Amino acid sequence: MANFITVVDYINCSTSTKEEIARINAVIAKLQDAELNAAAYADIEEYRLDDGQTVIKTIYRDISSISKAIEVLERRKQRAINKCVGYRYNLQDGNVKLC
């Protein structure tokens, strides 16, 4: 079983972009759980990710730092997805009403 010091090490040790996206999704899922617990109990400070091969334990002091971490990971995940499938744009006529 591998032990990583930081989430950055865990994500950067990915062997492929697909694995990087999966690792980012795993970390985001744990962060979202920690965020919900913090909102419910207001005293949760840590989360632990254990996928059988890797153990990551991270401590957060403030609920807003969890939200910021999720936003940063979402942006990194989007960049990784764009690297795999390329950038996609949705062009729309300006006269189309949305609602």
C-alpha cells in the first residue's frame, strides 16, 4: 500500500490522464463528504481516502478551504479532460431564446 504525503503527490503519480481524472474524482468525492459533514456538524476537520492501495489523510481548518479545494480540483480535472478529448465549444445563434 502506498502512502502519499499530499494530495498533489497522489494526483501527480498518475500514470495516465485517465487515471489522473479518476484520482481527482476520488479526492473530490471525499472533499464533498467532508464539506457536508462540516456543514452538518461544524466541527469536522479531516477526511481520509483509502482505496486499498493508497491512504491519504488531510485536515482542513475551515469549511471555505474545502470549497476552494474542490473548485481547484474541478478546474484541474477539466484541463485533464480537455487534454483527452480536446476543447469543445457550443456556438448558438444570438436570436435564440433560452427560456
